[in-house]
Amino acid sequence: MDKVLVTGGAGFIGSHFVKRLLRSDDVAKVTVLDALTYAGHIENLGEAFLSPKLRFVHGTILDAGLVDDLVSQHTAVVHFAAESHVDRSFSAARTFLSTNVLGTQTLADAAVKHGIQRFVHVSTDEVYGPLPVGTATEDDPLRPSVPYAASKAASDLVALSYFHTYEVPVCVTRSSNNYGPYQHPEKIIPLFVTRLLRGEPVTLHGRGQHVRNWLHVEDNCAGIELVLRGGVPGEVYNIGGGTDLTNLELTEALLRVCGADWGSVTYGPDRRANDIRYSMDWTKIADHLGYQPTRDLDDGLAETVEWYRRNPDRWAPLSRNPQAAMPAVHIAAPRSERDHVL
Ligand code: NAD
């Protein structure tokens, strides 16, 4: 646990997790490996970037040589790096499968070679597919219905296969939808917040009836850290316990916090595929590892909106950047540019 390699540490959840790790006295070194795709921003790391314990490496998890070299220098891997936006997966499925599945396999191969002591693969409730009723436990079948979820389900299975085949001490976490500061303004909460703060309209897919469980990013990171420290190798842990909301209810809450009204809301056609509801049972991580979410939704949304209100310089250029609306591409940095060590 003293030397941790975090992939995707410049993304939304990864950057929160890196800051959390750096506050731990028993963590001597954290290395972030991130390709800085459209979704990765060094600025997400803030002052953590200056920590003497942090090393930032600009590169891709698909670069087997780089991954091998980095894994050899660490005792634990926490794997966040992924293409993460469902809508983009409709037009760029190959990139999703490449990054999410082959990237995971590349890391797992290096973990075998170097006898890594802990390997946490970060995944999502979307792998269980739509659940009109009921809740999914970790033993339920995977029924992903969109390319993003399929690529994550495949990567979960690849990661777990390395436990069964090579005894890599892999744990998988599956969390519900995260929200909080530093999220790229393509996902529904930051998209709606940034538009409402500019006085622009927002568009709900369909009738807004889809249900998601909204979990504060810090609660998810607390769960991931518990799994990193005490998870049983080969096990999957659902991380839930947020608030179930239809998108209509979520919109109502965001309008309230942003000081807007229903006049700002229009309705558009539903997206190509849109799972009606996700729901997970998270008693396993609560009972075995003492996980308990602590963030209240109203407080968390207020804090999140306040962050976007105070940091227009962070998100306004991203909202204006047409690249943000294009299919994801990888940055294959030349080796000399990869390593930024402070
Ligand atoms: P994000 O899109 O904000 O961040 C992804 C990060 O991965 C970015 O920094 C990006 O530059 C990096 N990356 C992409 N391709 C890479 C590559 N080939 N090599 C190295 N780095 C690469 O995503 P997020 O919302 O922070 O999600 C992090 C993880 O958590 C993902 O695995 C996602 O599937 C999972 N997850 C997210 C949510 C959510 O609500 N956001 C919920 C459950 C699970």
C-alpha cells in the first residue's frame, strides 16, 4: 500500500481519490498515469500536483512498455482510467473497448509479472443492465445494454480472470452515478449546472423518467479506499447508498440550487439507448468493510453548484470547445514528454 499507481488520476473520480491518498500517512508515493484525453485535466489535481509524494506520468494504459515499467515500481494499482461517457460510446465503441478492455488487460499483465500486492479495478452499476424493479447484488449476472457498460463489464471479467488464473489480488468496485466538483461538463449534473448558471436552457431526454442513484464522489472514494486496504482478493463490492432520483427529480433539485425554474427546461427525444433504472444492494461492503456513505444530497449538490459558480475559468472553455462534443481520441505522447516529475 505504500506505493500506489493510480490510472486516470486526472479525471473526475481519480483526482478526488489521489488527493485522499496523499492525505494518508502510510502512503509514501502516488503515481498518476493519465493520457489526458478530453476528460482528463491536470488542474483537477490542484495543489496535490505540487506534493513531493506525487509523480505525474502522461501516457496511456495501452502502452505495455510504459505500464510494465510503472507497475514494477509500485505495490498497488487503483485503476480508474477509462472512456466513461455513455453517449460517446454510441459513436466511438472501438475506443471504449480498446481503452477499457485492452487497457485493463495491459495493466493486469504487468501486475502478474511484478507480483503487485493490491489491484482495485473501478467499475460501475451499469454492468448489471437496466433493473425496472429490484436491486443487483455482486453475484447477479451482467447484462450491459450500451457499449460503455459492455466495455466495463468485459473489463471486470478480464480483471477477475487474472485473479482466478494468476492469483493477482484483484478487487472490483461497482459504484452508482457519482457527482461532485471537477466533473467534466458533459455528464448530466455539470452539463445542466453550467448551462443554468449561464442562463441557458437544458434538455431532458424522453420524459425524464430514468432513475439513477446519485452518490457523492467522496463517498465512492471512501468505499474504494476501504476496498484497497481491506477488500478480499477476487471479490466484487457494490458501492451505493446515494439518493435514487428520476432525471425529472434531479432537474428539479438543480433548478432550485441554481435559482432557475421550469422555463429553462425543454424535452428532447430519448437517447439511442437509455436504461430505465439502475439499483444495487451495497450491504456487502457495509457489512464486511464498514462502508457508510455520509454525504447528504442537498448539501452535496449545493457544494457542487458552488464549485462550478466559483470556477467558470475551469469549465467555460470546455463547454465552448467543440472537441468536447467529438468522439474520444487518445493522446500518444512521445516518450520524452511523458514524464512530468515535480
Ligand atoms: P473521467 O472520464 O472523468 O476520467 C477518466 C480519466 O481516464 C481521464 O483523466 C482520462 O484522461 C483518463 N484516460 C482515458 N483513457 C486513458 C488511457 N488510455 N490511458 C490513461 N488514461 C486514460 O471518468 P470518471 O467519471 O472519473 O470515472 C473514473 C472511473 O470510474 C471509470 O473507470 C468509470 O467507468 C468509473 N465509474 C464512473 C462513474 C461516474 O459516475 N462518473 C460511476 C461508476 C464508475
